[in-house]
Amino acid sequence: MLKQTRYWLDRNQYDRAAETLAQARQIAPQNPDVLEVEGEWASQKGDVEASEKILKTLQRINPETAQKLDSVMRGSLVSGPLLDEARTLARSGNATEAVRIYKRLFPNGPPDGYALEYYQVMAAAKPLRNAGIAGLRSLVRTNRNNIAAQIGYAESLTWSEETRSEGMERLQRLAGVSALSGEQRASVIRAWRTALYWLPVTSRSIPFYDAFLSVLPQDRDVLERRSRAEHAPSEESAQIRTEGFQALDHANLQQAERDFNNVLLTHPDDADAVGGLGLVRLRQGRSDEATTLLNRASQLNPAEAARWAQALAGSKLAGTYHRIDSLIAAGRYAEARQLTVDTLELAPDQTALKVKLADMDRRQGRMAEAERGYRSVLASEPGNIAALQGLSGLLASDGRVTEAQALARRIPGMGNRFLHDMRAADLQAEASRADNAGERVTLLTSALSEKPDDPWIRLHLAQALLQSSRPQEAQEVMEPLLSTAGHLTVEQLQAALFFSSQVNDFDRIRQLLRTLPAHAHTPSIREVEMRLEDHDRIATLPSDDTDARFYVRRLADTMTDPTGVRGTGVANQLIGAGKSALAVFFLRSLMSSSPHLTTQQRLSYAGSFLSLRKTDEARHLMEGLVGAQLTSEEERERHDITTGLAVTRSDQLNAKGDQAEAYEALRPVLTENPSDTSARMALVRLYEARQETAKADEIIRAVVNRDPDDLEARLALVRLEAQAGQKDEARANADALKEQAPSDPRAWIAAARVAEMDGNWRESLEDLLQARELRNAQVRRTDGYLAEDVNPFRQQEHGKSEMEQDPMLSGIQEDESRVSQTYAPTVDLTPGFLGRSGTGLTKLSRADLKMEGAMTVGSGRLGIILDPTVLASGTGNLDYREGLWQTGTTAVTCAPYPVTSSACYSDAIRRRSAYGVGTNLYYSLGWFKGDIGTSPLGFAVTNILGGIELTPRIAPNLTFHTTLERRAITDSVLSYAGMRGEGTWGGVTRNRAHAQFEYGDDAFSLYAGGGGSYIYGRNTQSNVSYEAGGGGSLRIYDDGMNKVHVGADVDWFGYNNNQFLYTPGNGGYFSPQSFFSLTIPVRYAGHKGLWDWAASGFGGFQAYHQRSTLLFPLNSSYQQQAAAYYAAAQSCALQQTLAAADGSTTTPCAGVSTSVLNQYSDRDPAKSSSGISGGIEALFYYHITPDLKIGGHFLYQKSGPWNQTDVNLSVHYDFSGVH
């Protein structure tokens, strides 16, 4: 009886079902099966109270049966709107989306009452067909009397060619069941006839037509198809035609075209082949040919004319919709709008296109226009779902929630969840229009809170965080998709893959790819797979440079890279491995092997070249995009690269001191987008270079106010505040920066600047070390492979090469060097030798061993110098007695007449020497420096020395340099050390005051100044000197590693009296009464790896004049004696001349030669000289470790009255602890 009851229920014959159920209830009222059927019927009728009462009874006596009834009852309580939505989608042909709704309704599987429609819709979705058919098969096996399930199962089998014949056989058997209701019989016939339409009209299909006609012999459509089948082309042609349609279904247009043409060769009037070829032409875009062929197919077979006409119109419209959607997806709104408007003129009834116009307005932020568009559609079609969705979402985003909810309730199955989704979509669109990463982070965070289960919003938020240099937060956002790979949807897996690829987590990429189903490997996912393959190839890069170039050249020649993603990925990996030159070679190889670059390739490769600072290549690639149609994303990339090129050019010109041209390089970017952050920061650097800190501060604060998350601007603000002495503000901004992005090197650079401002140099260096390590982690590979060298034990170059490649690393190194030199304790050892030409005391040799130690005291620098020094003069020459008579008292003790013995010259001829230890204590603070010390202790004369130097900046690029000092004059042993003889004299000091204006920077500079000195030594005639000079320098070459300057210097000085003699009372230093020189120097400096070097050459013209001066300037007795000797010598010389003229054989004056007598004088004669001057200079430094460097210096010059050679070596060690 229960079987009969279910039988009648399945056939909707409720009266008979009620009779048999009543009989069963009388026989066994407490039977679980009876109670189950009774409860099901009560639930179907909506009698909730009765069904609940029966369920409680069953739970008490038979829990298993109670569970079945509970499932049926739950099915009857299914949400009406959501179920209606699923059914609407199924009826409209969107079976896949309908199944998604059903699964939301039935997460644990469908209740019995909904199982049939659930599996039928699933079977209608092609990707889910097998699962749906399996569900229907299970229903049939569970209850073979379920006619509806039998019909559904048979019909679903006809949807696949492989099972179509089985499905038709089942339908044929069902058609013979006499107990079918009228509705059930109509369903069987409809499904059977539809299946016949899918058969090829060939003789092979005649048995299937005959089987149907045996049940409905008068069916005209089937009779007509059978007739055509009898007269159809051969089986071979029919098969070829069928294969043509199959190829067309799989979008294999070339094969379809061949198949249809092959049929038409033997059967030129085959309507299906003609129509099929027309469809091929339609898809090929050859619309005129398509129209001709489809019209001919309609004429050949008028019965199917509607089929071809509908295909032509529908395909045209569908193609238009597809093109519009593609343009919108690519962000090409102007083209999409124009195509939509053009299509509406031809088909004004297409309200869906009007909705698309409103959607475009909404995406572009034109909310008022979008609202008018939606309301216009709804005025003519109040139930238009797309317009209702668009308008309700727009209103929700605008805060008009009540009206939005009212509209949403008019959408079947929609509610608050839809409003959240629309709000999230609007926030995403707004984020895509945002100018800065910080704003995008805020908008996407809000979008994710509206729709937390959307993996793409989550991915976009993580990408915005990465762009904001907040990788840790990005990782946390993606963590739900990275930690549960075994329980993720396909879209979640794809989003996790894209993120892992962006952060170079190749191990996770491998893991996720193993989990992702095969059907989900989209072209974008395939790009990730190829990137992984490329990564593994580069990991095995040969260590030999030549082999490596050959390796990457072969990789470039075989690489397919239409989007540029693969090439950029390989280049970035090579850059991270410290092989930038190889990355450039690889990119150039890619370009040479791809003569016709796509837009995406140009953008990707230009970005890579820009990061490598190869601006010429980047600019050349961008020139190829002039006039190109770009998507919104491509336009954003183009703008970023163009801006990057302008900023790079501006920075290069700024470094050369040409701020005017640097601004011109920025002008186009600032004109196009005045708020562009990178361009404004470049403008800040221009103002900083000009010391216009107020203007720089104003711009930076505007940038920070607009985007508080911009780390570059925040760092620049901290630097300016520290420079201006705004300690509290600088400290607060640095703390906020570190809190915002603790893993970003810029946060630690800011912390280091604040620590330096507070005088905590060790903390500053520790912060800079942390910044360097973080930046190294960013620019190097982080996948576990060796970064630079296959030998991890080979001594590395302390990161210098990376610093040369990366501006931030270079800046960090400069800060470390500056802080170390300014604050860290240091020790310097500098042995040196100086040699100066001449004879006697004019010649000088000097050797010293300068030892210096310095440390930070307060905010300044305290240092001490000990300088052991050895001096030696040259020896005198009897052939040049003039020089001997100007030394010591020789002029009065060894006069040529009446003295005739040369033994008295021994003191003047001997070498003079001195040795001692110089001392100096100095302190410097900002623009002040002061020192005090002594000339070497142990010299004949020791003097207190010292000075004050002031260098305040009085205007941008303008410094007033003032010097007040007392220094030793080191021209000779006499002037530097003093001499002992008849008393002690010499040890001369220059008491100097000098002032000079200095303008410019490394790129261009000028100076002009002057001063005077009072010169005094022990028992030495005092002197006064005056000086003036000016000049300048221009940098003519700078490639970042090498610089060349050319300049000009003009000098003039003069002394009141000439002290370039060595008698008691003379100072023994070069002191012309007038000296002028013009010098043209050319200086070159460079660095590479651990080496720094410089060389210069200078040449010019000099002229000087020395007046005649008496010997013994402070001893009149000696002067008188010398004058008498001079008169006697001149008298003797005259006598000898007269005697020689008279032919006398006797030489007057004891036989002293006339030449010796003529050399003697009681004064130094006047001298004048002019000619070429010049010299060469070179120095180098080698960094053995970051703490220890050695260097050398060489100088040769011809200047004044002598030639001079100066050679020094140096060893520098600091105790900063920087490694």
C-alpha cells in the first residue's frame, strides 16, 4: 500500500494517494514507514504542526526514519526567493550559476523533495553533467517507480552524444507506460523529439525517427526530417559535415571551414554545409560573406530559414555584447561607450545596453549620470534586474540605504548580502581610481569588510599593502588563503598563487599548483607556472660569465613572452642575484628576438630597464607606444614609467647642480598631474639642493597630509625636521613611521636620523645596519639559493656592488660613512715624505709619521694629533758661494777678502737637520672648528699654534668662510724649526686672518676672498703679507661612478719685505713682494667596488718679484762689516781687472779669483721670474673591511722658486662596528 501511495504521489494523483495511505494507517498506525509517508504528505500540504508531531513520534521509535523525514521537512522550508532565483537562472540557461545557488540552499546535499530538480539542473550544466546524471541515476535506483526521476534521467542522457541513444531508448519505453499522467507523457514526448533534432539528418538516423513515429505516426516535423534523411548525402559527407559543426563548437574555425568546403565540393546545395560555412565566416569577422551564405542556406531549406536568420542576428548582437564587455574589462571606456551608442541606434530595444552605459558611468565615478541612466531603464522596465542591481548598489554606496534596500527587495533572491556585494564593488572601483597606495589600502580594507569571502578583494588589498611597503600586513591579509590550501575554492587558490608569485615564494607556488585542479589552469596561472620554470632555470645559471651570457641568450631566443611578464621576472631574478649587466643583456636579447613587441611587452621591459637605470632603452620602448590604444591599467603603467623617466632625469640633472633643467624635466609630469607623489618628491630634492628648506618642507607636508602612508615623504619630512632642529616633531614622525612599516628600511633610516640628531651615534649606526639588511633582503633573492656566488666562503665585497646598483643602499652606505666619520672613534696613521728642490737651506726633505685619534664629545668632534717630524736641508756648494754667504754669519766670517781659506765655509756647507714631535688638539661642531697645539717639540724653536675656522651658510649654496689662525711656516729648516748659531733665530709663525665667500656645490662652484698675515719668528724680522684670490669649478662629466671637473684659480699675494735668506734675523721663507698665478686644474674622481681614486693635472702661468734686501736685518754691526767686506771685494775685483788689462803677472788681493769676489754682496739682489707652472696629483683608497681602509697620495708641482714632490700613505680605522 505504501508503494501505491508513493506511486500516486509521484504522479500528482493525490486523491488515490489519500485512499491508499488511509488504508495503510488503519492496518499499521505506528509503522515507521507509514508515519514517514504521512509526515511527507503533511509537509507538502504545509501542515507544519502535523508534520512536526509525526517527526517527534518517529524520533522516539525509529531515529533513522525520522532523519529521512526531517530532510524532507527541511526541504519544504527552503528560502522562497533564493529558490526562485535558482529556478529563474536554470530556466534562462545559466545552469552553472543556478547550481551555485542550489548549493548555498543545500550545503549538505538536496532534501528528497528537491533532489530531482537539483540533479536535473546540475546535469544541464556541462562542467557538472556527469555528477548530475549520477545523482539522477541514484534517484531511479532508489525508487524505480519515481516516474519524474525516470524522465529526468532519460532526458539528461540525451544531452551527450555518447549516451543519446540510451536516453532515447529509455524515453521510448517510458512513452509506452499506460499509467503516465498527461503532463508526464507530454514531458516524455518533448524530450524525445528534442533529442531527435540533435541527430544528424542522415540515413543512420532513420531507425530513431521510425521508433518515434511508431508512437506518433503523424508528427510532421519528424516525418519531414525522416524524408530529408532518406535523400541526404552519403554517410561520409554527413559525417564530415557533423565533424565540421563539432569543430565549430570547439572554436576550431580552420578545421570547420575545411570540413564544410569538403561537403560542398560534392554537394554544393547542402543547406547545412552552406549554413555552417556561413557561421564560420561570421566568427571570422567576414560579415558580408556570412550574410550571403546564411541567406542561401535559408533559401535551400526554407523550413530551417528561421534557424539561420536567428543565428545571423543573434551572433551579430552577441558579438557586439562580447566586444563591449571586453572593452569595459580592459578599461577602454570611451571605445565601449561609442560602440554601445552605435549599437543602440540600430537596436534601440536593447535595454541591456542602456544599463551598460549606466554601469560605465558608475565605474568612472559619474554617479549622477549613472543614476539617471538606471532610472530611465526602470521607468520603461520596472523589473529589469540589471538596472535594479546597479541602482540599488549605487544608492547603497551613496548612503541612501533605505531606498537601496527597497529596490533590492524587488530583485528575486536578493537582500542585504547583495547590497554588501555592490558596496564592495563600488569601493573596489574607487580604489582603482585612487592616486596613492595609502588611499587604495583604506578603500580595499573597507571593501573586504563588506565582502570578506572574496579572494580577489583580499589579493588586491595585499598588493596595495606591498606597494605601501607593508609586506608583513600583506602576508597577514593573505594568511587565510595561504594556511588552508587543502580547503580552498579554485578562486582562492588562484589568488593565493598570484600573491605567492608576487612575493617570490616559489615553494608555496609549487604547493598550490599541485592543489589547483587542472581545469582551473587559466592563461594567467600558466604564466605563473612558466615563471616558476624560468626561476628554476636561472637557479642553475652557469658561474662562468661567458657561459652565463650564452645560457640567457638561448633562454631569450626560446621564450614566448607576449605579456612581458616572463622576461621581467627573469630580469628581476638576475638583478636580485647581483647580475644586473646580465639582466640588461637578457632583456636586449629578448627585444632582438621579438622584432614586433606587444604593448604589454614594451611596458614590462621599459619598467625593468628603468629599474636598472637604463633610461635610453626605457625611453626608446615608450616611444613605440605613441598613439597606441591602451587599457586603463596599461595607461597607469605608461604614466608610472613616464614619470619614472622624468624623475630619474631630474635627479641626474639635480646631481649635476642644474636645478633649472631638472625642473624642466619634471614640468610635463607636474602639469599633467600636479599631485603626483614621485614628481613632487623629486621637486623637494631640487629645493633641498638649493637649501630652500621652507619650500621643500611645504611640499613634503602637503604630500604627507594627502597620503600619510607614503614612506618616502615621511622619511624626507623627518630629515628636514631634524635638520631644522624640530626634535619633537622629527621623533614623533620617525616613531610613527617605524610603527607603520617596521620591516621597511626607510623606517629605520628615519630612526637613525633621529638617533643621530640626539647624539646617539651608536644607535644611529645600528638602525642604519638594520636598514641595510632589510634593503638587501628586498633587492637580493630570498628563495634560499646563493645570491651572488656559487662559493659562499669567498670573500665578498661588503655589499658595495649592490649599493652601486641600488640608490637606497648607496644612500645608506653614505649615511653610515658620514655617521662613522662624524661620530665614531677613529685612528689614522699617515707616514709621509716631502722633497723640495734647491741647494743648502733652500732645499728641504721632510719625513713625518702623523698619528691621529678622534672621538665624539657632546655633539662635536674632539681629536688629538701627534706628528713626529724629521727635517733636513741640502748641502752648500763652494761653486755657488753667494748662497753660502746668505747663510748664518758666513758673510762676515768668510768674506772673500781678506779671508782666503775655504775652511771657514764648513758651517755654511754642512747639512742642517731637526726633529721633534708636533702636537694638536682640535674640536669641531657644525660650522665651527678650533684647535690648539705646538710646532714639533724638540725643534730649536717651539711655538704655540692654533686657530679658529667658521663656515656658516648665509644663503642657499652660499658660505662665508672665515679663518683666524697661527701656523708655522714650513718652507725651510730655518722657518719651521729655527737654527742655532750665534744665538737662536727662526721658527716663524704666520698670524693670519682670512675671509672668503664660497658659492655652489659639487656641480658648480665659485669662490673669492682675501686676507692678511702678521709674520713673526724668534730673533727674526717681522713681516706683513696680503693675499687675494678667486676661482671656480665646473663638473663636466658624471656617470655616477666617475666625475670630471675643470676649473680656474687666480691668486695674488705679497710681502712687505723679502725674507728668503738664512742669515741671523732672516726668516728663511719664500716672501716675494708680488706673486701672481693663473692655474687651470682638471680633476677626475671615481670609485668601483672597494676602490676610490682621484687624479688631477693643473697648469698655468706664474710671475713674481723679490726686492733687494740687506743681510743681517737685525744686526747693524754685521751689516756694516759686510758692507766694508763688500767694498773691499769690489775694490779687489777692480784691481784685478786693471792688472789683467795692463798685462801684469801679479794678481792683487792675495790671488782670490775675480768671479768669487763678484759673487760676494752685503745684500740679496732683486729677482724677477715668470713662466709656466703646474703639476700632477693622484690619490687612492682601498677598503679592506668596512672599518679599515688604506690609501696613498702623490703630488708633484712646480710652483714659486722650486719643484716639490709629496708622497703619503694612510691607514684609517674606525670603531663604529659597521660590517
